[in-house]
Amino acid sequence: MGSGNSIKSKKLTIHSDRGGDYIIFDDETYWTFKWGTILKGIEVIVMKEFGNALSAHLVRNNMSNDSSKHFDISKDDGYIDVFVKSHVIEIRDVNMKPRGICRESLEKVIFAAMRIYPKQCKETVRWGCVNISSNNSIAAYYCYVNAFKKNGFSTEIKAPESDKQENFVVDFIKDIHMVLNLGLMQKEMDMVNRIDHKHILNF
């Protein structure tokens, strides 16, 4: 096969840690995290950004048995956007049509961003923040606090007293400052040369 027909190799690693059981596809400029299967799973993409920064985005969450709680970015179901730069992880935007999956979805997006950031940007995440402007601020607050808590953060800021808020800022401190090891944890394969294509990975 000539170089003109060559296929770019992607690295696939399988992991089992505090984030659960998941795989990472490393395509050099972006990373795809997948939990579960294509019929029942969660998918997050992490992308390089200008200025030694990363962004992370929810692609899919169809873990629930209730199809009304399924999220698919390709079906215009909304978005979860997280940004990491200069040791700070920030929830930039959350707008989801499906109800009841905010915390679980955001937890995975934050986790994925924090998994890649130390390796790619050579820095640790020290604190986090979110600016809440919403007519459902109390529910948003608890979603964000619980998602951050699952990733080792805490806050001293209490919930807003009313639902309608503008620029209600919540800061989070990382309770454990530890560089995540992005090395091999179970198994590494080359997507092109070493995967047995007779055994399809259902994601």
C-alpha cells in the first residue's frame, strides 16, 4: 500500500480507575473517552485549544433506560462545554434538553478534561469555577457541585436563595492535588495494526 493510501494510526488504551471502566482514543489533537456500549454509554471528546489549554464536550449519554433522558449532540440535544487553562477548570456552558442526567454527564466531562490536562499541558488543575445565569439556578448549582465533588473538589459557597440568578459565581478548590497518571493501566493497542477486526468494539 502506497503512502497516499496509508491510514493514520490511532492509539487505543483501556482504563479502570476512579472514573470507572472506559477507553481513550488518542488522535494527537483530540481524545475520545467512551464508557459502556453504543446502545448504553457515555462519550466525551477533549480537544486541544490555543494557548496551552483544553476544552471538553459531551457527545452522547444514553445510559438511562428511559429514552427521554438520552443525549446526542448530533440530534441537537444541547451541549456541555468545559474549558481548562492555567490550572483552572471552568464550566463554560450547559444547556441540555434531556432532564435528570446533568450531574452524571458533567462529571464525565470534567473527569475527561482533568485526565488529559496534566499530560498534555504539563500542569495540574488546582481549582474550578462556574458562573450561573439561569432561571433554574438552584438545580444547576447542585448539578455542578455534585459533579465537581465526584472529581475531588469542594466549595464553601452555598446554594442561591432563589432560582432566578445572574452571574452567580461558584468557586471550587481541588481537595487532592495529584498529577493523574495517563500511562498504561490495562492494555494498549494500535487501532490499525493490532485490533482483531472480527471482534467489533461496540461503542
